Amino acid sequence: MDVLVKIARVPAHNPWLQREAQTLQRFIDERFLQPLGKTVAGLHDSFLLADGTKRFAVTVLRHRPALVSLEQVLRAHPKGLEPDDALWICRRVIAQPLAALMAGLVHGALVPPHLLVDPIKREPVVLGWPHARPTGERITHLIPSYKAYYPPEILHRQPADHRSDIYMAGKCMIALNGGDVHRNTLPKTLAEPVRRLILACVAMEPKKRPQNAKVFLTDFTAAVRKAYGQTYRPLIVSAT
């Protein structure tokens, strides 16, 4: 079995890895979360590694080499993907706020490096759970290179909820479709019903965003299939 080992650089980082391990363990132990287990990083083990008087948290995750991150996809396709490729990935992205909500959490870091897909099987996996906080709490850490993906309430250190994750999912969908994540624009060539749904995710006020991720996923799927049909082709990601 391939594994990915994460080790805290300094003991002060231990709580981050320990919180991640505790969250991932819930997707193993709690029956209502188990169906979502395949969509999160698989926890293999976690422990403290002693080095003299210091201890460093270690998290061992199951590694799936076939997966690629949206960061890799966007690097290979800097102008975005064709709708046939972009929109099936968007559906996987939308499902992640729902997974976090079911766990009573705000993921708080739904950015391209943390969102993985299998180019052939189309299965998604989301990383970045050390950032997660219970719904209604503040997200305390941002990834500077992806600041444009964070909603105003997180940037202003206000309480976050599942609508904050929906905002970040919207930013990812804009990037995948060749839009501008800074201006929240999408190509005019994208079908209008699909454009409207994606842009609703990045409304500045949470109350103007989709309020129910499950309902939104259903509506988005219907709009995509009406505009583009239901086709399959493998995603091509050039090596970089």
C-alpha cells in the first residue's frame, strides 16, 4: 500500500496534524459519515514521534498515485478546460462542502491543491482537513497564494459556515472554466444557466449564495446535462 507521511516541522504544529487525524477518523468510525470516506484522505495511522525531549505529530495517509490535484490540472490548462471536462470536475467540487457540512465542519481550505480527482474513474478526494473548524467558528489560517479564493467572512475573521465552503468551491469552478477568480467572471461561451449557478456561489454576502449544497448539486447537475448532455471522456493532464 502506498502511503503519504506528514510530520510536523515543529511541535507547535502538532495540533494541526492531530486535528486532521481526528477528523479523518470520524469518517471511518461514524456510520453516517462512512459513505463519504472515499472522498476524503484515507487515514492509515497517527502518532507522536519522539526526538529527544520533543515530540512531533505524524499522520500517515493512504496515497493514491492516480489522483491529480486541481492545481496540476490548472497548471496544464491555464486557460481552463473545455466544458465536457470542467463541469464533471465541478460536480465533484460542489460535493465537498456537503461532506464537510455533514460532519458539522467548515473545511475552510477548498483550494486547488486540496481537491483531487481521478482522471479516469472520476473519483474525488479532498485534502486540507487541518484547516477545518466546527460550523460557526472562525477560520484562523489562510493560504496566501490562494487568498483570492477565500470569502469575505473568512478574510475578515468572522464566523464561517457551509456557505463559506460553497464560495471557495465557486472560485475553483470559475478557474476550471477559464474564468477570472479575481473579478468573478466566466466566459460568455459557457451556457447561461450554468454560468448563473456558478456565479451565485461567489456572492459577497453568504445569504445570497446557495443555502443548501445538496439542492444546489442537484440543480447544477440538471443544468449541465440539459446544456451539454451526459458524456464521458478521460481527463488529459500533461506532465509538468
